[in-house]
Amino acid sequence: MKRHLEGRGTYVDDIALPRLAHVVYLRSPFAHARFTITETDVALGMPGVIAVVDGNAIAELCTPWVATLAHLQGMKSAPQYPLALDRACWQGEPILAVVAETRQQAEDAIQAIEVDWDELPVVHDMETALLPSTTIIHPELGDNLCFTKTIDTGGVDEAFAQADLVVEETYRFGRVTGVTMEGRSVLADFDPSERKLTVYQSHQAPHMMQDLYARHFDLPENAVRVICKDVGGAFGIKVHSYSDDFATVALSIILKRPVKFVADRLESFVSDIHAREHVVHARLGVKSDGEIVAFEIDDLTGVGPYSVYPRTSAIEGNQVLSVAGGPYKHKQYRGHLKVVYQNKVPTSQYRGVGHPIACGVTEGIVELAAHRLGIDTLQMRHKNVMPDDGYPCKGASGIQIERLSHQQSLKKIEEMMDYQALRREQAELRSRNIYRGIGFAVLVELTNPSAAFYGVGGARISALDGASVRLEPSGVVTCHVGVGEQGQGTETIFAQIAADAIGVDMKHVNVVTGDTQATPYGGGTWASRGAGIGGEAVLQAGLALRENIRKFAAVALKKDEAQLDVLEDWIVDFTSQERLMALSELARLAYFRPDILPADARPELAVTRHFAQRGFPFTFTNGVQASYVEVDVETGFVKLLKHWAVEDCGRILNPMLVNEQVRGAIVQGIGGALFEECLYDENALLRNGSMADYLVPMAAEMPDIEVAHVETPTATSQLGAKGAGEAGTAGPPGAIMNAINDALAPFNARVTSQPITPEKVLKAIGSV
């Protein structure tokens, strides 16, 4: 956006208020320990220090929370407070707040705090979390099981018994975390004179946070205002609530002044949510011709010591269960999920939410079966994907699907990459001991969720979003939208949609987002719902305003409404397109000269409309990705040569934005496949919590990424948009793993643990 190019972006750390104080949190250095804070007086006497506040003082203001959802039957979690009261359950859990005039002063004072620690046994391995000999983190829960679920279509064992080949394999996915350009940030400003709270926050869902702050601090909802200006990246990291969010608000209430917290990069590694830690065992039954007849997975995931509020930490595993096997038309499916607690950073929703796991497992086991049968892997998929003319239908997990385009997508990617020529090149190079591999991943993604995602479980997270559009006296349009901007370009597409719907130049549309006091109520930015939910609300509001403008113009011009239209900021003759009156002149009459209008002329030049997904619980998108890699069998290093993606996100509104969203998501998917992992030792302490040790994809390591599209607009909205923000992350784990295994085929070796490091490659081929 132009304001960012001009250096005019506004992030939380750019905001300075009178009497602003800064808070730094003392965090537990241990994964599990009881503690007693023994010395704070020295810190209180240090320069600039305003207050030292513990968890008990904050608990008097803020009620605890338990993050469960009613429709996830049997789910349990322990109550959590803003600051731990007497026991820390992960390395990084905040236990004490130091508030000072500057952050540096607060950081200096933290060093003077004395704490007695009594270390407790830790649960570091999720695979042993449920053993009788393992410590129970929260004894009142009875065990370390957060949630378990089974989906069983019936007839699975019989289908496996009738299969000509059954393959099985175990897949491991490492813990990752989001590395946003702007760290989590919150500035709370409580006005005691009116008992009103204003919170500036780098967040994806301002209305959700408004609701949480109101309820947990016993404030009227209309006394809480949450403002999310520019958000420097989010990826799901900023769609949750965090204990230090609530603590910062409490400090502002206690001190009656604004208090700012900005997570630095080091503490982000132990306070931002993690995601993706899964071990999945999969089985696939196929006929000799490649037909899939049965699919089964057993997913185990570790989520830290608490379920993250209010979306919960069971949603990722739940989506793995729902989406696994999704592209294929087999009818027999069984999936079992166990979500367990451990003394690590809590995990929850991160870009793609379960899709990379489900896609990686499904595509890995499908390619394994194809190799065992001697069938071309692309043809294996052509044979088994859901047919494009077979919708609406239900997937094997029972989810309703409106319309997808797997067959068209496969055909397009085969042409894009010149698949047969690539196979010939691979064979020729292999004869010279150069090992290249081709891997595919067919995917589905849940977008535009309805109330079936959270509302049915009792979470006050809106499935609805709204837009208000207003014709100003100058003839320009102001558009207020509940869905916010976090770098993905929603403000641009909202301006496009409003301009087209109303009939004005895009440069004459001003979009306002991220303010609970200014925008209609809405769910915010998550689950690729910006265009599909927010965009549809903008479209409907814009169309309604256009009709109101035409009605008023008919009065002002003394013409039949049917003879008029709005085009390029003018009222025009519908048939001849002759310009009759500028919108600015029409607006001038409405606002400044109503005295010359007929008595019954009441121009309505502001309109609000809302939209929620109905008819289907989600809008599914789909696509296919392919990866071409070269493996150095002497060093184990993998070089990414080319990556292709065909994406069907419904109606494409802005091709450049969509393509770059897909590319950016693919890069994040590559991160999990090859580079990123939060590594813990046996004491559940993070070993690589810095940018020096936590690897992220860099430009030099990335391949060219070629993106193409198939468009099957959803019929659940007039706009037809589905969503494009996350699907790119789903494909790389499967496509890259399959490409590496294809390259290693001459060695009869396979890698199934991600990230796929050089060490794992060398172990697979027996070099180490």
C-alpha cells in the first residue's frame, strides 16, 4: 500500500500516548516448576520503575478462562490466569510484571527480582504423555489427555481385507512457530473517569478481543474499544488471546494509565503459539489397478499445558481428521485423534490449520502405494480424485462439499510443468548419478467457515461480517469493514469491490478496518475469509448503495429510475451512457440543499450489509502442487529446483494479490517441510529460540514458483470468492517429501519426518 511505501504505516509500537508506561514480563526459565517471589523491593527502587505486580493482584481484576468447545465432546483444559499464581507449566510462562517509564528500565529491573524455584517433573514427549508413569500436569484433570475423537464410516476393516495391497507408514511433523515481521503488541489505555478501555493491538480479530476483555474484566461491551491499525503479519499467531494481553490490560486498570507491551523476538519464541507437532500413522488399501478402497490414520499431537483461548488447541488435530484423504473418492475411512498435554509452549491455529499435516500424510501414502504398484503417481491421482461433475457430495469424513475442480487442476499442472519431458530429464540425469525427484500433492482447504466452526461450540467468535458504505458530500465513498488488513491486501480488494458495485473510481474509495467502534461487527481476518465473507458484505452494501443513489437521482433529475445508472462517478443514461450529473453534485444536493428537493425525497446514502456462510459449513477450495528437487546423496542437501501450483479459489478478484498470497503461503509450507522446527531437550527447554538457530526459508534457497488457476466460483455468494490465503501452505510438505523420496528411489530409501534435514536424508540412505 502507498502509505507503507511512504513510511506512513502505523503499528502498535508507533503509538505514543501521554503518561505511557512499558511492561516487561518475568518468564519462567523452567518448563515445570513451583515458585515463590522473594524479592521485589530492589526492583521497585530502581530508576523509572512504576510498579511490580504479581499474578494474585491481576487475578483480582481478571477472571480465569478454560478453553474448550462444547461440540468437541469430552475436551478438557485447566483454568488459566493472566500470570501464573504459584506454578509455571512451560518455559516462557509469565509470572510477574515490571512496569517502568521505558522498556529498558523495566528490563533492567527484572534482573533484580529474586525467585525461589522448585523444579517439577516434566512431560516433554507426547508419545509417553498418557503412560501411567508420566507426571500429570494438571492432577484435577485426571490425565494428560486434552481431547480424543474417532471418525469411522464403517466397513473399513472389510475394505482393507479386500484390498490387493495395503501400505502403511508413520509420518512426523515438527513443531513450528510463526515469525511475523511485527511481534505481538498491545497498548491498553483505561480511562477511570468514564471506565472505558481502549486497546491498540496487533491482532486479527478485534471484535473477538473486545468481547473477551469486556467479559473477563466485567466491563460493558460498549465500554471497550479495540483498534487494530496496520498489522505486520499474523498467520494465525495473532488470532488468539494470550495471557500477557490480559495482564497488560489489568495493569492499565490498576495504574490508571496507558501500558504498552511489545514482545521481542526472543520472548516470541516462548510466548507466541506453536503449531504442527504431530505423529501420524497411516494405512491405505488399494486394488491392483490403483483404485483406493480404504484409508485410515491415527494422529497424535501435543499442545502444551493449556488449550489456547478461545479457539482451543484441539482444532488443528480435528481438521487433520476431517481433511485427511479429502481429494479422493474412496468411501471407507477411519481416523483417530489424540490431543495430549505437555510442558511446552501451547500450540494452536497457524496458517493452514491442519491442512499441511492432512495433505502431507494423504499424499505421502498415496505415492507410496503408487510406487509399490508400479503406477505413475500422477495417473494414480487422475484415477482416484473426486470427479469434477460429481458435486455436491460428501467427503469420506462426512463434510459436505459444494464444488471442486481436481480433474481440471491435475490436467493444468501436467501441462504447466511438461511432466513427460521432466520425467525424461530425470531419467537421463539419473544415469549420470544426479538424483532428481518429482512430487505431487493434491489438496483441499476449508475456507469461509460458518457458525459450525466455533459458534456451535459456544465460542463468541463471529461467523458473520459486515460492511458499511457511505457516499460523502464530495462524491467519494467511505467503506467500513469488519475484516482487517494484515498485509494480504484486503483493503485493496474491498476498494475494488466497492468501486465496481457502486460505480465509482477505485481511487475514490476509502477503506476503514480494524476498529470496533467504527466498523460493523465481524469475525475478523482468519480462515481465508477476507474476500469470501468480508468481500461479499462489501459487495452487497455497495449494490444497495448504488440502488439508493439511482432512486435519489431519479428524484433529483425527474427521470424514471430504470433509465439511470451509475458509472465512473457519474449518473448516466442507462441506454446511451450519456453523463447526466456528477455524483459529487448529487451528494451536494442531498447533504447541503435538501430544501430544494420534494418533501418526500429522503436520500439514504449510507448502507450496511452483513454476510455469513450458509448452506454448507465451509467453502472448500482445492488445488494441486508439484515440486522438482535435486538431492545430493553425499551431503544430504536438498535443492529446490522448481515448484508449481494450480489453485482454485473461486472467483479471482485481483490476480496479482492472489498469486503472491499463494507464493507466500508456499514459502511458509516449504519452511515446515525443510527448515523450521522448535527443538526441545529432555527437560522440555527450547534449544533454538532465536533467529540465529531457528531456520526460516530465505530468498536464496527458494525455487521459482509458478502459479496458475482454475476458477469454480462458489454459488453460496454472489461474489463467488472462496479464499486464497492459506491453501499454499498445505501442498509443500507432501509435494517436497514425495519429490525427495522419488529422488531416493534408486537407494530404496524414504524420509517421512519433517523438516527433512540433510541428516535425515543421509540416515535414510544409510550413510550415517
